[in-house]
Amino acid sequence: MNVFALYSLRLQRQLLRARALRKRHELTAVADRTAQIRPDDILLFCTFRNEAIRLPYFMDYYRKLGINHFVMVDNGSTDGGADLVTGQSDVSLWRTDARYGDARYGMDWLMWLLGRYGHRHWALTVDVDEFLIYPFCDTRPIRALADWLDASEVRSFGAMQLDMYPKGAISQSPYFMGQDPFAVANWFDPGNYIMTRNDRMRNLWIQGGPRARVFFADQPRLAPALNKIPFVKWHRKYAYVSSTHMILPRGLNLVYDQGQGEKTSGLLLHAKFINLFQDRARQEAARGQHYRAGEQYRRYSDEQGGDPDLWCKWSEQYINWRQLEVLGLMSKGNWA
């Protein structure tokens, strides 16, 4: 890459950080407990809106995984979700009623908080319907993963998003507050994934799965990206470019092996397709605050009335992370 191209990436990173600095004024602290954060704590950052039914299991899952503190942004919830987390001693909460789309789909808000509180911490940035799994996650807490990455001098960890879904129409598998969503949505596509390399950013662009197969069958190249870099030893000079799909400096995007081996990686099990999906798809299609003015949500709500059956004869039922490694969807690499 020539000097001009490298300079343009540096400028892009500076502009993204400047955006986040401006957008901090849209946030109001509701419960700021960041003074409790210890130097070695592992932090989770997320934005949510009307996710009261999901939040109890989400919080419980990540506490058990080893998250020490949650830094959260409530984007105008009206369902009591903010009240569920405000009183919890390991949560710091900010609120904003500003437009989600105008804040780069919430990333401007999270980038300011990452820079302010995540500096030199391992930081996990996820949505409330995303659940990180990684090699040995059933026996090793996320601290063990962070320590191994530190010892290996690795600063970022990749995890493809894996869409999970029930067998049959989505509405026929009800989900209840506090329930494990993968007791309801426990099927996935074991193949059907396309990977291309973005030479400018040096990341892999991954598409496929049930969303490409069902909602974007006519235009699979418009299907949502599944590649993510959610776990990073954060530095205030870093910047997420497009959600957590790619990051600057671009060396952090090299979460895959460039030789003949495999680099350790995980997955984000995606619990979007539970019976809450139909109403949410209609709401977000009307709001138009997501990528491309909510185009993907319009497709979701149009497909079989927003209540499709995503299961097919190639679908596989989820067992554990080892099954996903055998299928080549994640890898333990050289982490023994």
C-alpha cells in the first residue's frame, strides 16, 4: 500500500474518533459506576433499545463467561429494559434519545465510551442478541482467552456471526424472559458461506447463512456481513469502521491465518430469529435507523409476513463449540 493510501486510513481513523468525541454530548449518564473498574477487568460494551425480554439471560451469560463490568447505552427504550440493569452493581448505563442511524448505528456512542473507559482493557463489543463462544469456552473463562492472547501478543480476536433459528415458523417457538434463546433457536447453516478479502482494510468479508439463503436469495451480495472483530485489547487510538466488521489500524483485522494454518477464532451465536422477530422487523423497517435505511428489515418483514421457516434439509442442530470446530466454522488454532 502506498503512502497516500496509508495516510487516508490514518485520516479516516482520526475522523471517526472526532465523530465519537462530538457524539458524546448525546449521552446522559444514568448510572456511572466506572470508578469501580479495575485495571485488569474485562469489559463489555453494547447499545440496546427495547430489549427487556433479552437482557436477563444476556447479562447472566456474560457474567458466567467472566465479564467484570458492562458499559451500556440505552437508546430510548420504553419497555423497562433500562430499569432492569440500572440497579446492577456491575453496570454503567448511559441513555440517549438521539437517532441511532446518525450515530453510525450506535458505534459513535460506543467508540467514545471505549476510548474513555476501555483503554488498555480487553473489551467485548456485542449486540444483546449476540453470544460469544470460543474454543474451550465450556471450561475456560474469557480471562483465560485474554491471557492467552496477551501472551501471544495478539490484540484482536475474530468471531463470525452464526445465525441460529428454530425448526418451523419463527412465531411457533415462543421465547420467555430469562430463557436460553438457543433452547428455542438451535439450528444453523453448516455451509453456504462466501468469503472475500478486502485488500484495503485487510479483513475478510463473510456473507451467507439463512439470511442470504432466504431474505437475499435474489441478491446474495447484499446480504448482511457476518465477519466481526468483537474482542479487542482496546486503545483509545483505535476506531471501528463499520459496526465491529472492521477496525483501524488495519492490522487488527488480521484475525485469520495468511499461511496454511488456522488462527484461533470464535463465533457469535446470533439469537435474532426467535418469536420477537416479527414485531421487531416491522418496527425497525418503519424506523429506518439501520443500515441502508433499514432495507434488510423491510426484507425481513416482507418475507412470509415476517414469519418465515428458515429450516432446510441442510440445517444442523447445535450441540457445542467442538461440533462447530469440526465443521470449520471456528478454530482452536494453536491454543491447546
